[in-house]
Amino acid sequence: MKSLPYTVQSPESEQSANETPAFRWTILLTSLAFIVAQLDVSIVNIALPQISAQFKVDISGLQWIIDGYTLAFAVLMLSAGSLSDIFGPKRLFQIGIFIFGLASVGCGFANSAQILIAARVLQGIGAATMIPSSLAILNQSFAHAPKERAKAIGLWTAAGSAAIAAGPILGGLIIELSDWRFVFFINAPVCVLGILLSLKLPKTHLLSLNKSFDFKGQVAWTLSITLIIAAFIESNSLGIKSPYIYGSLITGIFALFVFIYIEKRVNSPMLPLSLFRAPAFNSLLLLGGLLNGFYYGTIFILSLYLQNVLQYSPLQAGMAFLPLTAGFVVSNVVSGSIINRYGIRIPILIGLILFALGFSGLLLAGLHTPFWQLCMPFLFISLGMGLAVPSMTNGVLSSVDRSLSGTASAALNTTRQSAGAIGVAILGALAGNNADAIIHTIHLSIAAALLLSVIVGILCYKHLQRKLAD
């Protein structure tokens, strides 16, 4: 087998790795994919009132527009990670970015809420295909250079985090200048550029050739997470006592147990349960779920709060999220150096503290809250996530064999996306379109975020070992 690109054999060569064209191409390309995937998590939030007015959809319909993307992202990412290990991340990456671009055009031309939701699902399929493979490309490229891998993942995460935070700002600007449909059309030229740049990427290696596609596991997992999230979303319109709601929950939980049963017995599981034998790996997944669940859900509610309660215009609402963007960019860029100096435990714990402080500041949200009072909470939330997420990602990748890098990254991102979809489903169902309910839901989210931050912080401190950062 040929040597991996960017393999580093000495400190001197490691220090100069980031000066090579190969390093820059790899970071640029993988970050570009992460940018468009993360951008479409948040850019649509700012367009929800306009979409609602045009298609006459209620809060449940708006939740499906957000979660149709996130749900497809979550349910297919495990299989995409496994396929990345089987066929090579470069090939899966190219397929994923093509699907994503095509679906984005479909979203822009949608003439009904149903078509828009279907196109969003297709977007999620594309994102699920290209994100695990992009992270696997990074992990293969810098497998023998831990410090360079930390820098690369920090830059990759910074690009995605900045995109998800900048989404509302860009969305508000686009709507102000044109129409909500262009929040989707903007992806098409970026995806074309990504496909062209991918041709310059060195061929990635097939590290695991003895796998087969876990079809039964994929069906059970898809059924489980879809039914559970659907139950939360539809509980707002059908009522929690509806047989459809508790029937979906019971069936979804049963399907989850069936999935675990299948994964224990299949020869090539899409999610090897052996990954969960390490307490540190489990703590990192729990951390990812906590951060994404509250972030996605709260951003969904805050977008409604800013426009429906404080009566901000789309542009004003988008600009209100500027502190989020700034915090993500700053913390993600410096995270690599911090990880290399202190390991992963310290930035994770500091990140959780800042995350909790930011949520505490949202207690100020009311019917007439001035924007300046929301600036610091927004900044602290993003600073905390920006420090914690790169450390979490490094910990997950360094805790598994290289042959499972695609699967491990998929497991992490699946956990995060699933938690994000559940966060939108639960908080959206609690809030509705009522101003008082929206504010009450924000405050309820704060209490839950603070409690869980303490619990996860204790678990991370207990289980994370310094060898994960080596």
C-alpha cells in the first residue's frame, strides 16, 4: 500500500506540513463541505416566518422543514461512515456533495411545503454522505501527525461552526435583498466548486475491505429515530394523548432495541458496539448530544422569538446572531493550540462552563428585552461550544483504530444530529407560536441545559484520560 499523503515522520516535517499545497487543499475542500452542510442547519431558521406565510404552514410544518434535513442527516450518517470505510472517503465525498447541490436547487424551486420538506430530506442525505467522509479524509491525512491533526480538525470545525452561526446572518441578508428561496440557491455554486476541487485531492486508501452493508440495521435505526422525532413534532397538533403519538414512541423505542440486537449479531455492523466499551468514548458522545440538542433547539426558538416576539425584521434577526459567529470563529481557531498544550479535558470543561453561563444569560429574554442584553449570552454559548467540539472530535478519532475512523466520526455526528433534531422537536412542540410560550420554553431550556451541563461535566472529568490527546 502506498504511504498516506502528509504522513509525518519527524518533528521538523510535522512543523512544515501546514506549508504544503496538499495540506491547504485538504483543509479547504473538507471545510467547504462542512460549511454548506452546517449552513443549511441554521440559515433556514431565519426564513421560517416567510415560508410559513407563503405556504400557510403551522409550527409542526416548520419543525419538519428543519428536522427533515437533520433527521435524514442523522439516520443515514452511520451507514455513510461505514461506506466511507469500505469504498474510500474521497468517492463518498464526491457523491455526497453532488446530491447536496442537486437537492438545494430543488428546495429553491419548491412550490409547496411538502415538496420543500422532501427536498430538505434529500439535502440531509447528501450531507450525511459527505460529512463523515470529509472527517475521515482529515484523519487519514494526518494519522501520523497528532498535532497537525488537531490543527486541521480545529480549522475544519471552525469553518462548520462559523457557518452554522453565520447562517441566520446570511439568511437575513439574502431575504432582505431578494427572497427566501435564495438561501438554498446559494449552495449550488459552492457544491460545483467543491466537486472541482475534489479532483485535486489525493486518492484515499481503503482501510477496511471486509465489510458489507448493514441493511437490517439501517432499516431499524431509521424507523426508530424517525418515529421518536415524529412523535415529538406531531404532539403539538395531535396532542400528547393521541394514540398516534404514544404508539409512535413505543414503536420507535422497540425499534431501537431491535437495532441494538441486530448490531450485536451482524457480521459487519453499521455501528460496532465495541466502540461503546470505552467510558471516555461514551462521555464524548453524550457531550456531543448535549451541545447540539440545546443549541439546535434554542436557535429554532430564538429565531421565532426575535421575529415574532421582539418584531425584528429578517435582517435584524440575522444580525442579532453575530456574537454567535464571532465566538465560534475565535474559539475554534485557537482550539488546536489549546488542545496541543493542555490535552482535551481542560478545553472541554472550560467550554461547558462557558456554555452554561451563556444559557444562564438567556434568562433575560422577555417581551421587551433590548438586544445588548442578549449579546453576552450568545457569545458565551458559542465560545463554549467552539472550545469543546474540536476537543471532543479529537478525542473520538484518537480513541479508535484508523480503520474505523469513518464509522467513529459518523457515530459522533449521528449522535449530535439526532440530538439536534430531538431538541428542535421538543422545544418547538412546547413553544408553538405564542409569545409567552416561546419565552417560557427558552427559560425551561436554560434549566435543563444547566443541569445536564453539570452532569456531563462530571462524567467527562471522570472518564477522559490524557492519553486520548496524545
